[in-house]
Amino acid sequence: MNAKDWKIVQRVFDQALNTEQSEREKLIQEQLDGQPRLEQKVWELLEADAANSTFGSTGAAARAALTFDK
């Protein structure tokens, strides 16, 4: 995944964190329609964040996963 794609994923991930869980699917589909690879990465980050957070979603775990090699 290139740097441009990562920026898109991070933007959508941040928006999804600030969206009610019931509205996340709609948001992600609207923002990334036609880009299933990016949609999948956002969902993976959201799942990782939820699994690694004791008190609910903070975004910290998934943001750490956004580190990539250029």
C-alpha cells in the first residue's frame, strides 16, 4: 500500500472512530466506494482497536498499526 492510500485509510479510520458504530459501515462505504482493499484495511484497524482497548475504542492501537515502510 502506498503513502497516498495510507493517508486515505487513516482519514477514514479517524472518521469511523468518531462515528456511531451503527453508522460506520455506511460511512466507510461512502468514503471508499470501489476501493475494497482500503475498506478492508479500515475494518481491520477498527477491529484491532476494539480488541486492544479495555475502555472502548481509543484509536491508539490501530494508529500504531498505521506505521508503514516507504
